[in-house]
Amino acid sequence: MNNSENKVSGGFIDISLAERMINKYDGDKANLHVFIDNCNKAFALLNPVYKIAFVSVVLSKIKGNIRSTLLNRSFSSWESLKEHLLENYSEKRTFAQWQLELNSCRQGQNESISKYSSRVENCYIKLIKSLDSKLTKEVREANIELLKRQALNIFISGLLPQLHILLKSQKPSTFEDAVSIAISEEQEIKSRQEMSTKQYYNNSGIKRCTNCNKLNHLAHQCRHPPMIRHIQPNQRNSNIPTCFRCHKKGHVAKECWNNPNANNRNNNRNNYQPSQNNRFNRPSNSWNTHNNRQINNNRSNENEHLNSNGPRPAANPRTTKLIQAE
């Protein structure tokens, strides 16, 4: 009880509790603003008696090459140390550059939701910090609200297709709700994949990939791109009938020339003419009568012409002798 009263007295915290609130900083420029935010929160709650000692606490949390350069300098207050860190070790990017990075955020194929959401949130925080300090309070709050909606839309649109469809249908109102829904859906998808891996094991218990047909991994773990099935030309012509007798395409067995029964059937079919077709091909009786009369008249005219010229001489001498003998 006394220890807690010593650590928190009059609404302020002790220097040891402030030290626990600050995480270690390894010199990464992307995490500098997060480190400074933690220091600001601890400094605001710290008892004024420990304001000077707070600088030493912050320096003890800095690791790497930055620590060696900071040891050669002296800082009288936390404000001077913070200004030095922001001026020399923060990322020098403009608002437009952070905006471009936020717009290009997309979830990687094997990237988890937590890592992807951290990237989007980091760009969102950097955009807020890049706003002009001369803006009024109303304009600044309006810009922050606009950036928050933009980060939400980019987070949903950059998800993998399966998660993107699920979150778009649920329509989360805030960025935090979208992240929580995406994490729960990701865990459910992983559990379904683990349950379905049993059917990809062969009898010996070895995993086989259905994508590259290799062992010791599954399709969702495959490094090769997914296989795209191309339609072969012979698959396009699969509707053409094939004869099982001669194994040729374009006809069936009952129409095959190698089938004797089919040949007899074709001959009978060719010789037989239906009565309906004969009705159109056969001339009428009146037409036949007229043709017969014309033929008889031509024959009689030819006979009269031959008789008027006398008997024709025979081409063969034997026939001539026979005619004279008569």
C-alpha cells in the first residue's frame, strides 16, 4: 500500500513507473514517433521533482549507434532531447510522400493482418504528424477525420481477395473494427485450412501439393505461381463423334464404311426413292403422251425420207448379194 502511494501521489507517478512505461528504442526511424509518444505520456504524468532525472531514463532506453552519439552531448530537459531526436533521426518525408505510401499499401501473400494493419496505421500516424502546425483546431480535426476514413478504405481495399469481400460486406465503421474483424476472419480461414489438410495426405502420411505435385508442402504453402489450365485444341473438338470400329472422327460405327451392314444399308438407301420425291421427279402423264407422239412423228418422217430416196445400199457386200438374190 505504501509502495503504491509512493509511486502515485497527488495524481503523479514515480520515476520507476515512468521508466516501465517507456519501451526500448533501437534506432529505427520508423519507430521514432512511437517512442517519443510514449515518452511524452510518461513525462506528462511524472512528478515534477523527477523532471531532470527523466532525461537519463530516456537515454537509458535508447540502444544502438544513436546511443553512442548522444552520450557525447548534454541535454538539460526532455524538450531539448526530443527536439534533437526529431531533427536528426526522424524520417524526412513530406505529407505528399506519406500520402503516396499510404495509397500503395497492399497486404502481401504471406503477410498477417497484424503486420499489414501496422503498416497502414504507421502511415496514418505519420500523415497526422505531417500536418501543418499552423492549422486551426477545427481544420486539423477535419483533416484527421478525413485521413481516418481514408486509412479505413485503403486497409479494406488492400486486403487479400477473400478477406476483402468479407469486410466489404460487413461495412465496418472504424479502422479498429475493421482490423478486429479481419483478424478473426483470418484465424477462421487458417483453422479451416488446417482441417482440410488431412485430405491432401497420401497413405504414407506425406503431404503433397496440388499445385506443383511435389511432396512435403501444401498448395497454400507453394512458392510456385498457381497453375492455369489452358484448353487444348483436341479438347475444343471433343464434341466431334468418333467411330469405335475404325477409330476415326466424323462418323459413328453404324455409318462406318468398314461395317458391311452399314454398306448394305447405304446401298438400299440410295436405290430407294421415296414416293414423295418421285412425285416431283416423275413427269406427268400428259407430258409423257405428248413426248411419245412427238417421237412417233419423228420416226415416220425419217422413214418417209428414206423411202423417197430408194433403198439404202448395204455396207457389207454379203448383204448386197443377199438383197440381189431376193
